[in-house]
Amino acid sequence: MGKIILFEEKNFQGRSYECLNDCTELTSVLSRCQSCRVENGCFMVYERSNFMGNQLFLKRGEYHDLQRMMTMGVTLDSIRSCRLIPSHRGQFKIKIFERENLSGQSNELQEDCENIMERFRMNDILSCQVMEGQWLLFEQAHFRGRMIYVKPGEHRSLKEMGQSNMKIMSLRRITDMC
């Protein structure tokens, strides 16, 4: 079970909202969110409603000032939606494609990849199929820059997930972090 407490102001000030699951629209309960505390589990937080825009992976801990916090080179002005990441204790498997709609050159992975260009000679990942586990796809090699969370299923257009100008260069399994 996960639990995140979101606060309107920095340093856990102002009104707060406790969330135990996914929330597609936080502006109905908070005018903005500039700090949070993850008490259990892991969450992806998003700068736009409906799990869109820049996103950050947050594990158990305190996040005093989201505007100043640089996680892998990404900052958020405010959190507008959040998603609980379920625990996964099994195998990991993802198939990545260089084009949208699960087409073009493809490769299957079961472990992290620090640089898809060096390893597979792929310039980008535009779609993927997650068979097992949850993954984070990163804009830069070595798990840096903006990120996209993908869960089991087909993701036919990563550009439609709120990151239209993002190029995927590395990917990591979400293992025992949560």
C-alpha cells in the first residue's frame, strides 16, 4: 500500500491532501502542490493532469521544495496528478521499438540499459510493449534527464504521453526501490 501527502506550499506548509492511490486531477483538492512526503511505496508525480507532462519518480522520503529539487535534471513547478507504482517481485521484460505503433527495429530487454544507442544502435524509442514489471525510460544515457513511466501493456506512442519532444536514450527497471 502506498501513501503520499501533498502540500500546497514548500516545506510541508498550507493545505494538504493524502493520497493512497492514483489521482488524475489534484487541482480539485489543492490549488497547487510544491512539497510532498512519501510515507509508503513509490509514486510518479506529473506536472499536468491525467498523468501528462514532466514526471518524477519519488520513493519514500520528504521533498521540501519541488521547484528547487533536481532529480535527474528535472524540476516541476507543481504536481497536478500522481500515480502509485505497484510493487513487482518477478521477472522484467520489455520490447522497445524505434517507431510508433510497435514497428521498426525492435529489441527485447530483461535488464537495465544505460545507453540504447551504444548497445542496439537505435536512435530513439517511440513505442514499447511491457510484458513484465514496470520501467522508467530516460531522455539521456545513464538514467538522466526527463523520464517516462511505463507499466505492463502496449504503449504505441510514447510521444503522446506528454513528452512530445523527448528522445529516449536509456531505461531502468523499477525493482526493489519501492
